[in-house]
Amino acid sequence: MSFFKRYAVVLFAVLITGALDVEAQSAIVPQLGKSTVKEVIAAMTLEEKATLLVGTGRAPRPKPAPGAKPGVSNGFVPAPPMIGQTEVKVPGAAGNTAAIPRLGIPSMVLSDGPAGVRISPIRNRDSSVTYYATAFPVGTLLASTWDPAVVNAVGKAFGNEVKEYGVDILLAPGVNIHRNPLNGRNFEYYSEDPLVAGTMAGAIINGIQSNGVGTSIKHFIANNQETSRNFVNSIVSERALRELYLKVFRIAIASSNPWTVMSSYNKLNGTYTAQRYDLLTTVLRNEWNFKGFVMTDWGGGYDWIAEMNAGNDLIMPGRPDQIETLVNAVKHDSLNVKVLDQNVEHMLNIILKSPAFSKYPYSNKPDLKAHAEVSRKAATEGMILLKNQDSALPISKSVKTVAAFGNASYNTIAGGTGSGDVNKAYTISVYQGLANAGYVPNESLKNSYTKFFQDTRAHQMQQFQQQQQTQQPNSQRRFFGGLVPEMAVSDSLINETAKKADLAIITIGRNAGEGSDRKLETNYNLTSEEKQQFKKIADVFHAKGKKVIAVLNIGGVIDMNEWQDYANAILLSWQPGQEAGNAIADVLSGKVNPSGKLATTFPVKYADVPSAKNFPGTPVDKPEQVIYQEGIYVGYRYYDSFNVKPMYEFGYGLSYTNFAISNLKINSPLFNGMITATVNIKNTGKIAGKEVVQIYVSAPTKTIEKPMQELKTFGKTRLLQPGESQTLTFTLHAADLASYHTDSSEWITDAGKYVLKAGVSSRDIKQTTSFSIPKTIRVEKVHKVLQPEVRIEEFKVGK
């Protein structure tokens, strides 16, 4: 054989062997989805495991200098440059997880958005193509529907936008309890009651995740304020945690299986939540059987090794030095690699379900027009008629011209600020909504407000530019919530308007958001100028025999004193999303009969709030701890048990029609594993409408102190025509009736007499019945966890 022939044979053999080697190598490297998760983990390097458990970051972030106090903004040193940065797939999204292409592991996109997907609406300065998202009603309004089906429909539309914009996991919903009305993020959250909040959260999660995308329920746990949120120590009894703050998460998780849980910024009884094994593993995984993964809030926690050990799987938004810390910890035996393996497994199980893994060809073109209609309908379902003197609403057919007073009549607030804001294409103002409904708003009034906005913003921009030039600290980069100070309407303009308009509508606007709590003097209370102006407008219109309607375009509870008597009717519209004005007009005109009910109490005065003396904590200037002294007595549980009269009670809401609640029956006077109750609701008025029936239970208190009554279940009727009736059925099990006994770490349903009440609010009980439980039922034995470091002198009835 010649040299050339021998060379050709050898070369062919080498090529064949090389090809076989490559094929063999490819065959032995596991691929996610083709190999088992455990096989993929076994093939990962230590660096790859650590990389997957740390987000890719959005930009280099600072880290505290050695000895710097956590949560304090001074004393930072620059972070190292980002390495292995995952390509930004969705501009404006909150973050990404790392990709490991070698093993077929894609990067997932995570986006903010409790009221709509929060992404950049314009990319590369090209406004010819936009990526606006629908601004849906805020969480507090959705809870006010008391209708899981409505909330689920919002979730389905919402989830479609998540998917079609290329996002894998939505960082929502937020379900923290309305502990105090000054919390700046209450608009994102649902209720003061864990049953209402948990039920609504479960409904929206199921709707969102029906699209094949995930959610991250947050903030786990006791994150009930924005002041000092990054380091404040929430001191809470285990019973209050179990019955309120944990219970809302448990209800939602059990009914919907969210893909992820987000740990909160704050400490809980001395330890950051992201670093608490008893919270994230003992309770969440072992007791509740949660199967997804846990992530930090953005920058949450300070001990990354402790987070891994606790069961906080993903650190967001992520920095290279965090990866390095985890790798070194394993190499130096301060972190067991089996912990990383378990955390990686939690993440891979979710990644397998993601659109990123299936390579879903997202369109960037969700049906925004259809979703706007979903938003509008949901908004009308959650608006609450607080007052309707002499049937001032719906607006009389004789009314043609309307005077719209208040900044928020023109700059109507769709939703709150911060990460809860949505980059939407538009917001329909109250003024526009009234015009769209066929009314004729006063143009002179509109022109005055328009000029006022232009002049005020020009002045504020000039001040801002001067601050920038002189490098003055604390310069404002944007106007608070898009608002300017309330315009003072001149006496002459009020008189002129009252001559021409048939009706006055005064919109009161309030906004807040992430990063700070509301100010009592200027955000919770109306200013003296606002009250005086409200009275002046009302006096002039009433003197001419014309009515005054107040619309509350607010994200949280406000003070109602001194001014509400001047209004003939008050509609609480909350922050209703981008179709705000149209939805408000739908209710004012009578196109939609309001059926919303309060899911949070309006107190007579702020001092009546049970947490008022302990919010936002001590020391006052920069709180380091906050004691939940009220214990289980939050919201109506406090007002009802301590006989404190609210301004508008939990569950309250009027209708344009009337209902009769009758024929409350239970299947047996003796509890035998469950109790079934039925009640009849009849529309006795002249307009079609819906009613919410709320079932409260008063339990025996021989073994442990309990609230006077607690909401145990609820239901909303279909749209009932005049004279039409519907029977609602409710079922309660032993677990629904149980209280948490800290001493024995048990959920126990005590023996004794129980009073079951059917009402339309916590203070408007229509019918009652009773049943007995012959023997104590020990429902569930759990672990003794989350104990406070100090003794809490909790509220007790009679003391």
C-alpha cells in the first residue's frame, strides 16, 4: 500500500474516531428534559450550581463595605463587573436567571407587575413599535369584588400578556395583610383578612398560571410596611403569624400551587426571613408541601450561605461575588454541596415548566383591546358605594351637564407607584369617562385645571433643573405619583360652574407606592384646604338644589371626617386600572349596579387602628423593630371584639337595589366532620344587582381567647333581576373552625357551642343559627417555630 493510501486510511480512521468521540461525549452529557433532573445535577460543576442559584443581575450593584450597617445607604464599595451576563431578552423586566447551555438549561425572565406586566414600552428609542401592557385594577379593588371568578378572569388575561411578552415568572401577587392603613403598598395587597386575601390571590394565580407561566407570591412574611423595610425586625407572636400572616399564604398556596415564593426584606423575630430555615423549610415545605422554589426580594438578606441553608433557593438580582461566596463556602466546608443540589433541583423542576424551556415563540402582541375590557369589567365589580343619600346615584336621567372638580378628575390614578406601576398606553380620566358616557363636562373647569397642571409642572421642572445644577441633595427625579398639589378653585369659578352644571363630581386622589409609607397628615388625611374647598363647592351647588358626588380615587383607606357629610353620595373607586374613567362612569350612570364590599376597615380616626401606636416601629426616626402588639386583633377582629365603632366596617357596601337574606339553615345542629349552611338571597328592589353573603362564626373561648367573630366563608350571587332569588351553600370543616394553641403547637377546634351568622358586613348580620361540637378536635400538630425573642404584651379583651 502506497504512503498516500496508508495516510488516507489513517486519516479516515481518525476522523471516524473523532466523530464517534464527539457523539459519545454528547451522549454522556445530560440534557434538561431528556435526562432526569438528578442526572443533570450530577453533571453540573460546582460553579454551574452556584451560578444557577444566583440571578444574572441587571447591572453592577454595590455591596456593603465591611462593617457597614445593613440597610443603610452609606459605606458602599463598588461591585465587581458582571461576568457571564445573560442577554436581556425582555427590556424593563426585573431580572433573569442564569442559563447553563451545556446542559440545556435556559434563562428565565422575571418581571414585576402586581397590576400588569412591568416592562419597557419602547425599545431602542423606536416608538413605532410599542410594548405597552394592560393596567388592571389594583389588588385592593380586586379583593373588593369578593368574587374569585372575576379575579380569575383578570388572571387569565394578565397571564396571557406575561407569556406573549416573553416573561416566564411574574413577581406577583403580593398578599401581605393590611395591618395598618399607612402602608405605602397596601394598594398591591388584598385585605386585612387572610381568607379574603388568600382566596383572591389563589384565584389570580390560577388564572395567570393557566397560561403556562409562573407567579411568585410575596412577600413572605410580615412585610407590612415600607419604612425601614430592608432591616426592620418584625416581632410577632407565633399565634398571630399562624392565624393571620402565614394563613393568607397557606390558603393561596394550597389552592393554586404558585411556581415560586418570594421571601421578604425584613427580619422576623430577629432573623431575616430569607435566612430562616424554620420559615422556608419547616413551615413552607415540610408542613405545607410547597414544591416550587423560593427567591429573595431584590437584594434581600445579608448572609448568602445562611439563605442557601434555609431553603432560599435563588438570590436576586444576583452578583458575581455571591457566586464566588457560595463556591468558596463549599470548598472550605462551610456549606454542604448537598444543600446546593437540593436548591438546584427545586429550580430545575420549575424551569422544566417554563416557556423559556419549551422555546415558546412569544408574539409581543397580546390582545390589549380585549384585556382592557376585562380590566374595565373587573373595576366596576370592585367599586364600593359608601353613601347614597336620597338615591343621589345612579345619576338622574335629567342630568346632562357635569362639573368635574379635583385634580384626579383629569389626572386619574390607574394604580400605585414603584414596582406596582404599569407602563400602559393610556389612562381614561374621570372627565373622559363622563364624556364617553354621554355627559357634557364643564369645559371652563377643565381648561382651568389643564393650565394649572402645565404651570405647576413647568415650575417644578425649573426647580428640579436648578437643584441639578447646584447639585442639591434629595432632588426629585419625578413627581410623586404623577400628582401636583390640589388646585384651589376660585369662588367665581365655582359660582359660574354651578350655574351651568346639573351636578358636581369631586374626585379625591391619593397615591403611594414602594419605598415609603403614606404620610398621616397629607396622604391619609385630607388637608384643611381640601376640606374647605369641598365644603365651598357643596354649599354653592346645594344652594341651587344640585347634588354633589364624591369619587375616591385612592389606593388605601383615608380619613372621612369633616367632609363626607357634604357629599350626597360617595363612590369608592380605588385605583381601577387604565379604564378608570369609563368604569367609574359605568357605575355612576347606573350602567353597572355597584356590588363591591370593603375588604379592609375604614376607622373613625387613625388612632382607632389597633397598630397605630406600633407603626412603623421604634426608634421613630429610623425604626429598627416593630412590635405586633395587637396580635390576632387586626382589622374587624379588633373593632368587633373591643367594641370600637368603625366609620365603614369590613364587608360594607351599598347597592342601587335592596336584598332580603332569609331562610338560613344548617344540615345538623351537631357537627360531624363538617357543617353545611344554606341561605336565600332575594332582590327586593327595582334594579338588577349582586349581593355578597358573608358567613361569620363565634367560637367558644373556654380554652383560649378568640375574636368575637371571624369570617369563615363567603359567596356572591349572580346578577339577580328584581324579584329573583338565589340560594347559596356554604360548607365548613373542622380546620376552618380551628384556632392555634401555641403551648401545644396545635390547631384545635374546641368543643362547645358555635354561632353561625349570615350577614352583608361584619356589623350587619341578617340571620344566625348555632351548632355544637361535642368533643375537642385536634386538627393538626405542627412544629414550634418562629418564636419571638422577647415577650409581647398582646392585646386581650377586657384589658
